Amino acid sequence: MASQETRQRKGGAPPKSGDAGLPMTITKSAGSAATGVGGTANHLKLAMVKPVVKMAKVKRNKFGTGPFDEHWLNLDCCGLFCASFTYMLHAYGVYATCLILIPPWMSTVDEDGVRTISAIGHLNRVAFTLVALLAVWAHFKAMTTNPGAVPPDAIPLEEANNPDTGANGEGKGDGKNSSLMVEDSAQPPPRKGRRLCRRCNSFKPKRAHHCSICKRCVVKMDHHCPWVNNCVGIGNHKYFLLFIFYTCLSCVYSLTLVLMRFFDCMGRHGHIRTHHITCLDRPTQLMNILGLVVEAILFGLFTCCMMFDQASVVTTNLTQIDRLKGGIDGGSSGLAGAIEVFGLNPKKNDTGGRFRPDWLSPFHHTCFPSSLQDEIMGFCRPCGSRRGNGKDSGDTEMSPMVRNGVADIV
């Protein structure tokens, strides 16, 4: 009698006379517990019914930083404004240098007053425009390239190498620990082997950091640059370096031309000119030249300082965030940092020990061998990586089973 009352207090029902020999089990389903024949029957019915798969439809945007978005682009208003302003500055530099500074200087005028720009003038105009275009294209690639965001289906390398290891880092075991013991435990076992992001709630590799603007964890994240409207990570570090390099080169180029023109005008002041006209076509163009000088000095100094700062990042293979968090250089050579930034040549047996001309080209992707891809990124994909060749395949970051226009999350 006492045992029946105890079972009733626990939420069960007294067993029937014909079911005294059935084992007693306790299961927790749908927020209630059942014992005896009724609980066993319900448990068997639930076991026979196929599990209900919860599906969720996710909208795939044309542009964005989400794992399902088709093209990578941060839609932050401040970042888009800074990126547009950068393009305007380069356009103004080309206008002031090629259309205002060079024509009155590197040209000749015939008897009819027709101006003819010399070969040196054409060469300087083409060279300066080419440097500006390289800077703009490197900026565009740095802005629209995935900086190394960790996909939601990423798993640690330890789990890929040891398939018998579960999500909590422990072996699957031989069934000694029953589900009843797990349910009755006060706290779940600690998760070993997985470092979770508190904001993304997904796996976070060792060298990954979360960006609050992109709302993603980025591998080898150095900083979020508003001028390129993107994070600077392992995926676009090369494009960022090329952007500041060509921007600095264009500033030095234009400032050198202005100084040469200034000393040329000062040296020829008061003499009769036979091959040159006045220093400027109109006096109001002096304001354009002054604006070019200010732009060249300010952004030239800024990009020059950034180049020295990024040189230390490449040589030490330690990002700025890691330094702020007290990271210590692990003794890796500058060669390892250069390989991670510029990649290796997939067509040749390249060890990364020599300079390659494609390091200076923003049209070449950063490529890694398939054997080093997962090790460099710090994670692997359950269905295989699609980024080994470094080409834009147009797919999203998720594994092939969820790469459709409308993704289904289980």
C-alpha cells in the first residue's frame, strides 16, 4: 500500500495484477513522467513514431554578411559612406593630376594655339590612372570578399580526425551510461574540444574573433576597417594590404609631380617660355592643386603608417586583436605570415619562400593547398570544403545540403 502511494506521489499509477513482473522505467517526454504499463506503452508508441523534423525557412539575401547570403557586402551605413568617399578621393586625385596638373606642364602649343601633350605626359597620365585603378579594385575586393567568417556548420579539427568523439568531446562509449543517468544528473557534462562564441552560439576556432558590426566570427581578424567597410581577416588581408599600398603610392606619385611642377615654375619664373605656357590654365585651378596636396599628405601619411603597422602583423603572424588580448608571438617566422596572407601557387611546387609577382596583383585570389586549407582556417566542414581553390563559386557558406535558394535548418 505504501509503495502504491509513493508511486502516485511521483506521478505514476499502480500496476495491475497481471503486470507485476514488468520492469519500471521513468521517461520524461512532453513535460510529464509515466510509470508502469501506461508509461511503458506510451514510451513504446513514441519510439515507434518517426521523429518530427523541425524545418525553418531562411531568407537568402542578395547582399549581406549572413551565411546564407549570396554576395558578401556589409550594409552598414557608415561603412558604405566611407567606401564611397574613398572612391571619390581617388577620382579627384585622377582629375587633379591628369587634367589640371600635367596638361599645362608636359605639353607643347603650336602657332594655332593647339596643345599637344608629350609622350612623357601621356605616360605619366596612364601610370597614375593605373595606380589609382589598382587601389580602387583592391578596395572593392577587400570590401566584397568574405574575410574568413566561420560557417555555422563548422566543426573542430579534432572531431573530424576522431569521428568517435561526440559534441561534448567525450567518446560515444559502449552504452554504460544510460539515458536515465544523464537525465537525473544535476548538470550536463562539460563540453570539451569546442570553443563556443557567446554571440554566435557556434564553434569558434582559436584564432577567430567576433565582429559586432559584421555579426560573424572571423578567422585571424585584425580589425574592422570602416574605410573598406569590412573586417580584415585571413580571407581579404591581401586585398587590404594592396589597397593601402597603392593608395600610398598614388599619394606619393601625385605629391612628387606637384613638387616637381612647383620648382619648375619657380626656376623658370621671368624667363621667356617657348615650349610651355603658364603653370596653370586658370588661376582658380590653384585651389584644385592645393586640395590635391592636402589629400596626398593626409592620406599618404595615414596609409604609410598603416603599411608599417601591417608589416609587423605579417612578420610576426600576430593580429592587433591578439596583441591587445596579451597574445605572445609563438616564434613563427615571417614566411608563415606571408604564406597565410598571399597564399601559395597551386600550379607549381611552391613553398612560399620567394616573392611572386601575383603578390602585387589584386586580380589573383589567395590560394591554399587542400591539405593545408583546414589547418590554416582552424576548422573543417562536414561535407567538405568548397574553398580550396580560392575561387568564387557563387555558393553560400553552408554545406551542400543547405545551399538551395531557401535553406532548411534541422
